[in-house]
Amino acid sequence: MKLIIAIVQDEDASRLVSALMNDGYGVTKLATTGGFLRAGNTTLLVGVEDDHLDGCLRIIEKLCKSRKQMATSPITAGGAAGIYAHMPIEVTVGGATVFILNVEQFSKF
Ligand code: 2BA
């Protein structure tokens, strides 16, 4: 068994959860915050049998779109003088950041 941890954009989360549930996957949805943009995103926990892993990943890949967002990046100028300025930068976020972990044991009590 595997545990999929998928960090996705909020805009994709509802459709993705529905699609996964319709295909019989168990899903837990967490409201999370990205460390770089400090903006909300969604983390899904999906426990899957090994032979369903690829099918689940295909759904995630299909429904999660990459988007461009503006972020404010702190840059330092002036060396030791420590002058800080905030520069707007464009970053491409997503589709999905996915971690796949082996599950040692799965119990429901
Ligand atoms: P954030 O940390 O808010 O990052 C949003 C996007 O900003 C990233 O998109 C990436 O394009 C950009 N970015 C992140 N760190 C950067 C940096 N130091 N310099 C320049 N650009 C940077 P994604 O890579 O698609 O990541 C989307 C979200 O997935 C992240 O939101 C974070 O919540 C999560 N994530 C990504 N990689 C991760 C990792 N290795 N471990 C844990 N969470 C991760």
C-alpha cells in the first residue's frame, strides 16, 4: 500500500476530490499554506493499494493545472548595509507536488 501526499492548488481541489471519490479512492483534504507564496493550497492524503497507484496519479495529473502567480520576493541590496527591497516576481505553481510513501501498516479501529 502507498500513501500519496498531493499538494494542489485550491482551484483544482474540489474537482480532484470529486473525481477521486467517484473512482473509489479514500481521500482526506487538508487546508495548507505554501511556505514560499504564504498562500493557501490544499494537501490531499490518499491511501491506495499498489495496483491502483498509477490510476490515482493519472487523475491527479489530468486535473491539476499549472498557473502563473505573482509573488513578492525579498532581495538584499547594498551588501553589509542590508538594504531590503521587495521585487515582484512571476512563479509557475503546480499542477501538483506529489510525494509517494510506502505504508508499513494500515489499520481502522
Ligand atoms: P509554495 O511554497 O507557496 O510555492 C509556490 C511556488 O513558488 C512553487 O510552485 C514554485 O514555483 C515557487 N517557489 C517555491 N519556492 C521557491 C523559491 N525558493 N524560489 C523561487 N520560486 C519558488 P510548486 O513547486 O508547484 O509548489 C507548490 C506548493 O507545493 C508549494 O507552495 C508548497 O506548498 C508545496 N511544495 C513544493 N515543493 C515542496 C517540497 N519539496 N516539500 C514540501 N512542500 C512542497
